[in-house]
Amino acid sequence: MSRSDALAWRDRLTPATRMGLSIAVATGLYGISFGALSVAAGLSVAQTAALSLLMFTGGSQFAFIGVVAGGGTGAAALGAASLLGVRNAVYGLQMGRLLAPRGVWRWLAAHWTIDESTATASSQSDASEQRRGFWVAGGGVFLLWNVFTLVGALLGDTLGDPRRFGLDGAAVAAFLGLLWPRLRAREPVALALVCGLATAVSIPCLPAGLPILLAAAVGAAWGAWHSRSAR
Amino acid sequence: MTLWNWIALACAMAYATKLIGYSLPERWLTSPYMDSIAGSLTVALLTALTVMNTVAAGPHLAIDARLGALVAAAFALWMRLPFLVVVFIGALACAALRLWF
């Protein structure tokens, strides 16, 4: 394909399609870090691939392996992953209204309902563009996220002791990177400080995994209280 | 239960949560009250995961190379570098600190 052909092809893509594709590439690529961190946490390559294929919601996947890496129980990992996935219910509600998918498409739309597909669809004002944005971002991220998870898992598996390559530092950076965009206002920063302190103080006192759930309880109470006092 | 069972259960929960949104009456979830709780819950969980991965060493607290990774990552994020670069810098800082000390 010549350069002008490529440009002509690009022009034929609608804004929603282009946005969906670029989000798919950016997000899909960091599937590498999920794959590598997951095997470093002690999961097998197959378990890692299963999480990306079936759970398919990045934050919850990182939470699940993060708890396992910290020595937490499967139940604590399940709790943290499920709580972090709660926002997907809100996304599902928005997307259900926007796309009104029918039959088998409804089941697939639910699976592909994540931060990226919801954001792409919501950023468009035209109904057909919203639909295109959702399916391109959702399908694109699903494909690339799974491919790069597998690449990361296989790489991590061959490299050996992950601490030698600072992979535990990569996990710290990944979680901070997921948190960072949510710290734009003073109120979430205050909440983060309280929860960070509660987690650190409770690590020596509570069984592994529970400090996370304690922080979740603090967060939920904070949200409830803040919403009532704002009214 | 084996880890495989917990994975299966967690995946089922994740899918059920997404599907619930497509099935529930709108007024249940789109209230400022629920928005506020969902938003705070996310910040709380991500903070706890960051802190735990930085200072937890089994049931104890430890200050080690991971704290350097946290500082380096924060600086990279403040510089508005992309996510993948931030993760790479975190790993690099951690590995370098371990090599030196």
C-alpha cells in the first residue's frame, strides 16, 4: 500500500473508528505488562490468559493478581476484583441505553463493556458513531489485550526471577498509573491519603487481602457520606 | 478451592456485573449517590493496591527498592508520559536500586 493509498484509507474511517482503533492499540499494548506481572505473581500462563479472555476488565485483573502477589487468599482476590468491577455495571447501564443491542449482541456487548469502549462511545454525539466507537474500541481492545497478555506471560515465564528485572516495581508503577488520572481534584487526593494510610497501618495487623477490603469499605463510606453532604 | 476455581468465580462475577447494567432499571444505578460511591470505591481500591504492592512484605512493612519505583513512576506520570513508559520506568528504577544497594 502506497502512502497516498494509506491516507485515502484513513480518511474513509470515521472519527469514532479512528479513536477506537488508537485506544485499542494503546490499551492492548499494556496487556504485556499485565501478562508479565501475572506470571510474576505466581499464576500460570493459562490462568493469565483466562483472566484476560474471560474477566476482560483491566483494573479488576490487576487487582486479582495484585492480591495474589501480596500473599492474599483467592477469596480476597475475588473480593477486590469484583469491587473494582462495580463501575462496569454503571457503564453497562449507559451503553444499554445508547446501543440497545438485541439477542446475542447484548451478551457480547456486556462482555466488551469496559472503560475504553464506554469512553469512546460516550465521546460521540451521533448514534451510529456511538455504536461504531463502542464496537471498534471494545473488539479492538479485546483482540489486542488478549494477544499482548499472552506475549507478556510467555516473556515473563522465560525471563525467570521477576524481581531481578524490577517487575515488582513495575506493578507499583502500574497501579499508580491507574490511580493517577483520578487524582485531579482535592477530594479524591484526600480519600487516597486516608486509604493509603489505612492500608499501610493494617498490613501488619490483618490477614493478607483484608487491608484492601478495609480500604474499599472506607471508600464506599466516604462516597456515601460525601454524596449526602453535597446535597 | 484452587486458584483456578477462584479465577472462574471472579470471571463470572465480572461478567454478571457488566450484564446487570444492561438489565437493571435505570434509576437504580444512575443516581449521584451511586456515582459517588462507585467513584470513591475505585480510588480507594487503587490506592490500597498501590500501597500494598509498595510496602507489604508478607505480613510486615518494608521500605525497599519498590519505594524508589513509586517515586520514579510518580515523576513519570507528572511528566505526562504514557502508561507503558511509566510501568517501564518503575521496573527500571526498582532493578537499578537493587543493583546499587
